[in-house]
Amino acid sequence: MVVPPELPLILKEFSRDVIMANPQNIIQFSKQYFEKKWIEMGGGEIKEKKDKKDKKEKKDKKEKKEKKDKKKKRSSSSSSSSSSSSSSSSDDDKKKKDKKDKKEKKEKKDKKDKKEKKEKKEGAGEEESGDEKKEKKEKKDKKEKKDKDDKKEKKDKDDKKEKKDKDDKKDDKKDDKKEKKDKDEKKEKKEKKEKKDKKSDDEGAAHE
């Protein structure tokens, strides 16, 4: 009796999977396990079952389609008489429908074009508004700088004027002092001269 060399490995893997899965129904688990292994190894019998199932499904679909086609033919043959009488009206309805569809498509296209134009315009407007904002900001900055320079210049002028006024007042005071001094000196000289004259007159009168 010969033991296949792969049997110990298969049993080892199977035992490990059974222990890990711990199934309630070991026989069912074993069936599914070995079927899966068989498919992985390219087994033919289970593959044949699958092929049979696929063929059956295709056959069922084909039969359903044939039944449907037969039913459709019957309904079309029964309504052929009525359809011939109403063919003209159906053509008119079809034309009206086509016309309506074209009109709706045109309206949709017009709406889409209008929307795109509006979006483009808004986009351009946003760009313009961005440039305008930038220009306004630059103007505002320039104006603020100019106002600042004007204020500084005015302050400098006021400071110079104030200093000049102070200097002028000082000069005026000096002039006033000098003028007063000159007046005092003149008055003093005059008094001295008068005294001298009076003295000389008194001396002349005494000699006489």
C-alpha cells in the first residue's frame, strides 16, 4: 500500500483550517473546502457543472426571448388593421413629437449658451473689479501719502513762522531797550548841559 507524497501536506493544511474555522458541521465544511481546493487546482468535474449551469441559463434566456418575440408578433399582427387606419395620425404625432423635441433641444442649447456668456461676463467683471480695486487702493495710498506730506510741510512752515515771530519779538525788545537807553543818555546829556549852562550864567552874573 503506497501513501501519496502530497497526502500528509493536504491533511496538515485541512486540519489547520478546521481548527481555525471550528465549524459546527465538519462534513459540510470538508465538502466546501475540498471543492474549493479542486477548483484552485483546475479540477474538471466541478468546472463542467458550472459550464452546464451556464448553458442552462443561456437556454432559458433564449426561450424567454423567443416567447417574447412570438407574443410581440401576435400583438403586431392583431393590431395591423387598426395601425393601417391610424398610420397617418401616428405619422402626424411623430412629426409633432420630433418638432417638439427639436424645439426643446434648441431652448436647452440657448439656455446653455446664455449661461456660459453670463459666466464669462461675470468672470470678466470680477477681473475688472479686481483691477479697479487695485487702482483704487493705489490712489488711496497716494492720497494718504500726499496728505501726510502736506501736513508735514505745513507743520514745518508753522514751526518756521513761529520761530521767526519769536526772533522778531526778541529783536523788537532789543530795539526798544536800545531806544530807551538812547533816550536816557540824551536826557542825561541835556540835563548836564543845562546844569553847566546855568552854572556858567551864575558865575558871569557874580563877576558883574
